[in-house]
Amino acid sequence: MREAAGLSQEAWGERIHFSASHVGSVERGERPVLPDYLRAVDKAFGTALAEFYVEFVIGEHAPVWLRPFIEHEGRASLLRVYQPLLIPGLLQTEAYAQAVIARYGRQGKAAATALAGRLARQEILYREEPEPCRLVVVIDENVLRCRAGDAAVMRDQLKALVSASERPNITVQVIPSDVGVHPGMDGPFALATVDGRSVGYAEGQLLGRVVESPDSTAELEQVWESVREYALPSHLSQELIIRTAETWT
């Protein structure tokens, strides 16, 4: 595209507000193409590369057992996510995601590919057509205190979580640690509403499981409602996140 437009790397970089060295490293395959770069190209040149990446590229690099849910996720009008261990991937900052992926033992190209895929999935939260995707997240308080990277990474991640919760299509709720045992402790899960029906995804240690049968999704729906009963309202959750962010110094 750059060459077809007759632009040097410097000129291309000026148009999309990235350095020529960044452009060069992307073109040589040394740096992963992340969503912010694709959005900048789309804005400057009227392309749809971010959409193309989400639809055709992410699934190729995702684990086989996750690919069906990624397809549902990309078409969902509503996503409900419960996560007792980490900030959900859809709300992770780049630095936090890098720290998590590194802890999972991925390095080099595998780590870069995983990072690019995780961040690109967040595009669903910015789409305007056919309709905005609504995201409702419930996390346990210990997620806010579980270190990924250094203190600055955690502080920035919690600030980003607050910023996300201020958007009209995103709700974040926190289950206080003094609640103790609750129905969500069997593990993380998600529910995607697609074309009026629910599709579930339950995470496991070795692999995840896509849940599509009406009986099983109904069970997950019940667990979701039970879990939310233990969570603080969104405004109190936001206050708790802000207070915790201040402790990461």
C-alpha cells in the first residue's frame, strides 16, 4: 500500500503519526502489527485493515479450541465476562498483556503473535457497525492486587480499567475480597450474545471449552447472575479500583 501510494517510510509514518523506524520494523516483520497502528492506517487512508485483521488473522493464530468462541465474540452484541484471576484480555493494556504472556512462558515471535491477537480482539469494543458491543465484566478484588509486571504497569492498567468503565458500552464490577467463597470460584467464563442466543466459554488449565447447548448456557447464565449478586455496583467498583491503583507505587 505504501509503495502503491508512492510514499517513503518517512512520509507514510508522518501520515499515520508513527516513526519511520516503526514503519520499517513492521514491514520487515520485526514488530507485530498492533491495533493502534492499523487504526491509524485506516484513518489516514480509508482502509479497513483493523477489521480485516480481526476477522481473518486472529483466528489463525489462536488455539484451535478458542477459535469458535472468537468468531462468536466478534459478532456479539453483548459480552459478559467473569474473571477471578486476571484483568480480562479485552481490557488489558499492552504492557500488562506482555507481562502476562511472558509469565506463561511465551517468547519471541510466539509472544509477539499472542500479544497482537489479544489486543486486536479489543477492536470489538470500538466498532460502530452493525451495533456497538456492550461489555459487562465482573472481577474479584484480588485481581487488582495480583502483580503483572512492575508497579507502574499495574497502576497504568488500573487507570485504564477506570477509563474503560467510563465508556457507555462498558461496565466493570468488583467482588470485594471480604465476600469470601462465592459461586464463581469454579473458574473464569464468558457469555456472548449472538443473534439473540447465548454462547458460553469456560476456561481450563490446559484448554477452554465452548458451550453452545441451551441447557449448558442456561447453567452459565445462572452462575453469572449469582456472581453479579456479590459484586459492588459499578460506581463503588470504580472507587475501589481507583483506591487500589494508588497503592501501586
